[in-house]
Amino acid sequence: MIKNLLNVLRKTSFISWVTNDDVPTMYNIKIQDNDNFITIKGDVETEFDVVHNYKIKIKKNNLIKFNKSLDDVLTLICKNYNKELILSY
């Protein structure tokens, strides 16, 4: 499962997600994989700001499954949360 998720993330050029007041978009994506975490690192652009070296950390032990829909929404199902990321290839 982890290998398949990494393959999906490595083919991705932009990742967006929905917050209460904005839709941040991450670009210049780099994937780091170690024993415990998958880290997605990149620059995030919002309506108001650009944040460099933003990180999304996924703890491998908490990951139950993931699903990529036909409209390129990646849903990460983890023990403590579910996160939807919108992918762009």
C-alpha cells in the first residue's frame, strides 16, 4: 500500500486541499520516505501568502488505506483523521 501511495504522490505536480477560508495549493513537491513517515514537502500558495518548505507528514502506522477517485481526489484514511487532497498531474 505504501509503495502504491508513493507512486501516486510522485506523479503529482500540484496538491490542493480545502480549508475553512481558502484552498491552499502546494507545488515544487518533493516526497521523502523514511521508516515511520511519508513527508510531502513543497511551496504553498494561498490567496494571501506564499509559504516555502511547507510539510504534510503522514505517519505510516496510522495509515489504514487510501483511495484515488476518478476526479483525482486522494483520500487518506488514517486512524485519527481522514484527509482529502486534490491532485494534479
